[in-house]
Amino acid sequence: MNFPRQIVRKVGIVLAALAALGALSTVGMMSKAETRPSRVSIAVEPHGSVLAVMSATVNSLPLFEWSLRGRTESRGPDYPGPDAATLAVELMWYDIPADRYYQHAFQLDARDLSTFGDRTDHAEVRIVIGPGADITVTTPHPEALRLVGLNRMDEITPEMDVDVVIAELCAALSAGDPSADKRLNLTLAEAAELESARFARDNWLGGEDAPTPRCTA
């Protein structure tokens, strides 16, 4: 059957447009997945005024269990889906002077983090616990971290030497009592480590009172 030339031409235009839309959709999906970091440097540490034993998990994988110092680790985030960029963080800590257990769970989008160099495959986030129930989540100044990735640190200005605050959160008092946890008790029994952490805290305070927490718990 022969169709009029105008109809054939219109059908061809429609099919070409649909193909273009499909291509754009595919590119959009690819770019969304590609822009999420494939590695994230995650630091969880106590505020300088805090003496606490901490535990942290990211995307169901332990970062550390019951540490006085915290930890920094670069890892593949093990995202929950092919297009997801979620970092699910779970924190628990025991504030030794206050004799209180805190806990909090929250999510971050890894695409909100600053990345090294001109690529987006390696990001960095810092999570500070305390004082009190406070949690502060930061990422380095984006231009500063970009220059670090390009090995051009001499171009970093003082204005860039300020982290970007992503979230300020409040933990809750723990519903459970982990005081019987063997690893927690082993950490608390390490007198040298505890004394070192106490010295670092006292040195940070420099004889001043600890800062007032934002949160109440």
C-alpha cells in the first residue's frame, strides 16, 4: 500500500522525535548515575570538647565499633540501588562525663558532597559528634577540594578554608542500655587510650568550660 508523501514525512518526523526523546532520557539516567561518587572519604569524630566512646555504621556496614577517637575511611558506598546516592548513617555514642548514651540515624545524598578534582567519583564528608546531643555534618569547600584533587593546593585561598555545613542534627537518648556490650567495656577499660583522649579534650578546652550544645536531650 502506498501512503501519500506528506504522511510518510510526518511519520518520519514523529519517529525521529520519539527516538531523540528516548536518547535524552537515557543520557539523563546515565548522568544521574555517573554523578554520584563511587568512593566517599567518611570521617566520624568527636567534637574537641567531647570525651565519648562512639560507634558508626554507613549503609549497613560498620565504620568502627566503640572508639574513643573515631575513624576516617575511604570506601565504596554500596548504594542501595543503581540510581541511588544515599548514605544511611547510624551513630551511637556514650558521653563518659555525662553518663549518657545517644543515638541517631539519618541519610545523606552523596551528590551533595564536594569532590576531588574535576571529576565526581570521590567525595568527602565529615561528621562531628557532640557536644551533648549535637551532630554536625560538613563537606570541604567545593573549590578547595577540587584544587586538592588537581594538586593545586597553592591556589587555595583563606576563604576556601571553611567547610560547608550540610546538616545540623540532634540525637536522642538511647532507648536501650548498651552498658553490657563487651566491646564497649573493653574500650572503656583501656586506661592508656582513655587517658590520652581525656588529655586531648582537656587540652582543647584549655581551662575553659565546654561549649553549650545546640540540642537538648
